[in-house]
Amino acid sequence: MLVLAASDKGGTGRSVTAANLAYQRSLDGDDVCFLDFDFGSPTASAVFDLPDAVVGADGRGLHSYLQGRTSEPLRIDVWARTEHPALRDRPSGSGRLVLLPGDRTGGEFPFAEADRHRFVDLVLRLRHEFDLLFVDLSAGRSYAADLVLAATSPHGGLGRQGNRWLVFHRWTRQHVMAAAELAYGNAGLVRAGAAMGHRPEVLSGSIRFVRAAAPDLESPPWSQVSPAQYVWLRQCEQVLEELAAARGICKARVLASIPLEPVLQWQERLITDEDVHDHGIAHHETLRAMRDLAQRLTDDEFWGPW
């Protein structure tokens, strides 16, 4: 399955959440490959704690591969190369976890037909090796998103594959409006995909939303504010739910809400069992939300017809 991670803008937690999902699926025994298509800022290596392993990415990363400067993109075995102390010993029963980084000095670029063919060829080859492919896209309606839309269209080479879109957004008015526009707006994914040959109802049905950094008003510190603040927070929550529903982001289309988590906000890293149970620096609710979302990716119950 191809999982496409998009966002309305930067700072939504898209990359760090997608990396955590890849990590969780690998822990469950799946062979997982993570492709860093955030061409303007290819920094997924930092989330996997691979600061030294990507030094050789320039000239060998996904930028170079798609533009025909190298015949094969660099692959990094996360379990073998990570500097994350809790990941150095690969857990028994876990699957492969491989990162394909972007070039460190790369940037956004318009795609040509040759780029699409190289992307399709890469994905088809990777599908023989991996159970799940995560593609972390640049924020907004980027060239990377257009490339993937073209490749996954009925005549693009990947139209018959299982493709699912996750649109990440923060739980604010600005981000809700922007996420809805990214998915359903005049220049959004569905209309752009339709122009490339996608059936709008099928593409729309393959999109789900993930709320990032969403406060849980029933848990500390939110539940411990003053009565006046709590009432105000509840009112804000209601306004946001009504706004999201009016913009096409009803609760049935929301695959998960990831709680506001200091570890994710300050370090943008993988959250492990050790972080929660041994060190007490991350919340159990966050880890549970990540695990639930990781399972829902392939659970058809959450991807019904619309």
C-alpha cells in the first residue's frame, strides 16, 4: 500500500507523525519504506535520528534519482544506522524500516514525464520488497503532490495500486480552513486529480484527515484550568467542529487526533515505549493514538465508500 502524507502548510506535524506511523508498522512486523518527498525541506532523517547517515545523500537522494542524475536512490537501514538509543537493538519480530532521503541541498522543482516514469518505476520495484510505502510530501499543492497525483491516476502507472492520502492539520481555525482547501478547494487535490484523470469520488474517498497537536480537554493540563477558561475552551472546540463539518471534514473523515505532546513539539522524534513507560517523558495517550492510527491505515472499516 502507498500512503501519501500531505498537509495544508508547514508545522502541522506531518513528517514526524508519518515517521512514527512507519516506525509503529515496522514494530508490528511490516516491511516499511519511507520516501522523503518534502523536497523543500527533506529532514525526515532527523526524525529517525540519522544525522550522519545522510551525508552522502547529495547526488544520490530522491531529487537526483527523479531528475535522472543517479540510477538508484540512496537507501538507509534505520535500524542499523539510527543514533536513537532505544532503536539500536532491533526488536524481535519487527520488519524492515528503510529511509529514502532527499538530497540535502535539493529544492522544489516542476516535474516532467520522465520524472513521473522514474517515480512509477521506483514504487513498483519497492512494492515487491515492502508491505507499506510512506511518501512524505511537501506542504500545500506542491510539485511533489502533482507528481504523485499524476502517477496514481488511472493512466499514470500506479492507478491500480492501493493508495491512501492522509491530510495533516493542526486543530485551529486557520489550519482547518487550509486543510479543507487543500483537499477540496478549486486548486485542491481532488480537482487537480480530476484534471489528471482521477475519478473525483474515488480520490475523495481515499482522503482522510489527521488532527495534530489537538488538546484533550478531559486531561491535564487542559482540565485543570479555571472554570471560565474551560467553558471558553469548550466553546472553541464546538466552533472548530462546526467549521470542520461545514468544510467537508466531518468526524467520519477524521482518521485520528494526535494529542499535543511536548516530545513531538520540541524534539520531533520517534516516540518509543521507553519514552512512556521507563522515562516518563511522553504521554501514553500519544503513543496509543499513534498505534491506533497506524492500524487504521489498512483497516477498511475506516475507509468506507462516501
